[in-house]
Amino acid sequence: MKAITCPACRENTVSTSIEKDDFVFRSGGVDYPVSAEIPVHVCSSCGESFISEIGETARHAAICRAMQRLTPQEIYELRHERLALSRKSFAALSGIGEASLARWESGELIQSESNDNLLRLLMSDNNVQVLRELRRTGNDELVPAFHPSPINRGPIVVTSQSRTLDFTRYSAIKETDHDRVITARGHFRLRLAS
């Protein structure tokens, strides 16, 4: 283990102890009680007390746990170890921006609840496979999702395994909803009404 240098006096006479740090973290108008065990360093030469990057990482992980969010390490492990993807490939698969992913993995930011839910869904092989199928082209290259080909805009009929829905029968669905219905085509087979 590398010797820790005191940031105040530059001496290597630093001892480390684990201390409990109880505090409240506020995010989105919600107070989260946090309890973290932080390595605290004390210099015997000058008496300076400080925490290092290891302590900051432990504190950040405790905040994530209190908010019920994945920690930066868990996000990295999901992307790099479990799915074996680069940031660019993970971004193409999930729709999450590379910069956001980098910020979450580094602990610069904590992901929103909705993004955390998406990350947790990506822990399931079935969900990953569905996304891969949605984004696959004929040559197995990942591409952005939902680029519907233009079709003749007429009455839309959406068929599922057991039933057919003719959206022209529903006055609430308008011509402007056409693209939204097209993006749902991964769940339905679309054909023009006759």
C-alpha cells in the first residue's frame, strides 16, 4: 500500500482509522439519512485530519445505497464485466449518453431514479436481448433504435398474437399519433387497414 502524504505538511507520518459518518443527504427535495464508514487519516506531525479519494468513494457509495441507487462500481461492473461492453456500445444499446455514463461511473453524479431503473433492467439477460434485437441490422451492427421506414399513411391496424386493433375506430388516436404507433411495432405487427 502506498504511503499517504499529509496535504498540509507533506510528511508521511499519517495513520488511518475507520470512523462512522452519519449525515443527511438532500436530493430532489428528499432527505436521505446516510451512515457511512469512512477511512479518516490523521497526520501525527501537524495534526491535520483528512479523507482521501478512498473515503470520498466510500461516502458516495453510502449515499447511493441510502437513495437505493446503483453505486459507481456496480454500474461499471454491469457495463464492463457483466455485459463486456465499451461505453460507446453500452450507450448504443441502452440509449444512455456516454457522458452521463462516464459521470455515473466516476461518481461525479448520481443517476436519476428512472435511469437507475433502466440500469437495473439491463441486469436481466432477457432485457438485454430484447434491446439487442431492437437495434440489430442485417450485419449485426448496433444502430440507434426506432427508425421506422416511411409507409403510406392510412388507417392503421395493429395486430397482436390474439387480437387486432383498428385505431381508426378510436377518435382519441389521431394522424399525429402515427409515429408513436410505429415505434411500438416491436410489440405488434402493423398493416394498413383494407
